Amino acid sequence: MSAGLELDFHGTTVSISSDSPDLLKNLARDFAYFAVPDHSALASPGRTADQADSSLELRACAPPKNRLPARQGLRWRSSSISSEGSLRRVDYEGRALLEYDLKAERGVLWSEDPDLMHELAYLAVLSRVGDLLDRKSLHRVHSLGFSFQGRGALLLLPMHGGKSRLGLELLRHEGFKLLSDDIPLLDGKGRTLVAFPLRLGLRGDDWRGVPERFVRPFKRRRFGLKHLVDVDYFRDKIAASAPLSCLLIGGRRDPGRPAIEPCSRAAAAGALMSHMVLGIGLPQVLELMLPLPPYLPGGLRLAGIAARRTSAALASSAHARCRRFLLSNDPADNAAALADFMARP
């Protein structure tokens, strides 16, 4: 029997069902900030949970052979992608199969591998939610988003740049709150940051010091083991939104103390083009985003998303303070440098 999980991402609703209680439990912890405790609260009067904006069914079993693509489609990393109209099929080398109708916003994922199922389900939800939020002019930015005494800031760092570890360290300083350690939202006017807090993903022993009841391992296909820190550990340190006051472009200064220096608005806009417009580093299933034949409709859709993101990026870099943040290898020193900088008028 399938159980369900209902989520509300700033008015974009998602329904997840599965015959695996453990999988649903993990996803509920991943998306705890967005969980709807009562299905009737999902939407407006007269709307039921099965009318969510997006739904995903997770089946903990081997992918059915008769649903696999008859011929190999576009290859992307370790997957084969094909489509029939709006129906997209992604075959992960026979270990998992994702079938998603991009028009109806309904999908099914099959896999016997619990770790692979967890990772793909998490990314699939983020992919579809990101697409739906783009249409509402709420755009994800691959960055650490935080506020200090009510003023919002984005720190743009590459993948594996230490955003989550630094975010955890900032929680120890008075005045700081998190919007997201990975994908805060920026409104279409480029003026306001909106919370998108997920579990913190930490490498190595970076999670040490967090009570074990909030921590669990997460095995990933391509990037190895992480430890996840639940939202409940820092729920009282989340800012729902904040006006964007500062854009910080991260870089390394090794050896040496951290330093925050002026940078041009053009440099900040360029960094946003990578982290927001192109979406490099955003957690998502790109297999659901890539345009397939006929290429024109999919290409036009992506072009429209890119145009809206570009408008927001240019607006934000035009009015926010723009700085370059050269980080040391010590997260505590980096957090102290940020606290000192943000405290200045």
C-alpha cells in the first residue's frame, strides 16, 4: 500500500507517494520546511491532494522491462533519455527508470536501489519545483543565502566550495539566519530573497558537534558519501525572506586570512549568470530539462526561463553591494569575517 507526502513550496504543491516507508521518511526529513501536515491544507477550497501542481510516485522495485525505451535515446552521463510527446523517459542503465509527463506534471520512478531512489526522487522534485517557481518569477540561485539583522546576502561559491559548512558556522553568530545553504530564491525584480531551506549536506567530519538525532548518511551516485543535517536542527534560525543588500563572489585565499574586497557590478552580474541563469551547480535532474527532438519547443522554453533569470540577475547586481570574498581554509575565520563585514553600515 502506498503512503503519501504533501509539500508546499511557496504555493507550488507537490504530492509524493511510495510503497517504501523508509524512502518517504527520508524525503520528509529532506523537505521538512515545506511539509504540509494536513492534506486538506494543501491548496485552496475545493482542491484535493491529488490535484497538486506536480506529483511523483515512487515504486521500490525493478524497472518494468516493457517500459524501458525500445531504442537508446540521447546519452547524458549514465542515463539514456527519450521522449514521446510530453512524456520523458530516463533510463539509468537499468538500475532505475524515471517516467515523467512534463505537460501533466505527473511522474513515476522505479528502482530496487534505495540510495539511488532517494537521490533521484530528491533531485526530480527539485527539478520540477524549480521549473514551476521560475514561472512565478521566483528563481533559484546556486549560493549560500543568509540574512544578518534582517539584511539579505548571497555568497556565490562553486560546487564543493564549502557553502553548507560555512552556513553551519554562521548559525553560531548572533544576528545571522539562513535562507538556504544551496538554493535560495530571488524574486523577479532582483530585490528580495526568499527562503528555500533544505537539509545541510556536509562532507567528512564537518557534521561533528551536531546531535546525532539530526544527522543521517546520504550515498550519492557520483559524489560519494555526505552526512545530512535535518532542518529541525536549525529551524529557529531560518529567515522567511530578506531584502537583498549584498552580493559576495567567493574565491580562495590559501594560505592567509579571509578578506572581503570591492568588486565591480559587472563581475557580480557575470557570477550570477553562471550560478543563476545557467544554473550551474543547481541540484536537479537535468535529464528532465534538456531539449529533445523536436528541439525548438524545448529550446524556446529554456530561453524564456533564461530571459527571466537574466532580468532578475541584472537588477540585483545593479542595486546590491558587490564584493569579492576570499576565503581561508578555516570556516570559523570565514564566518567571523562575514560577521564583521555585515555589521558595518
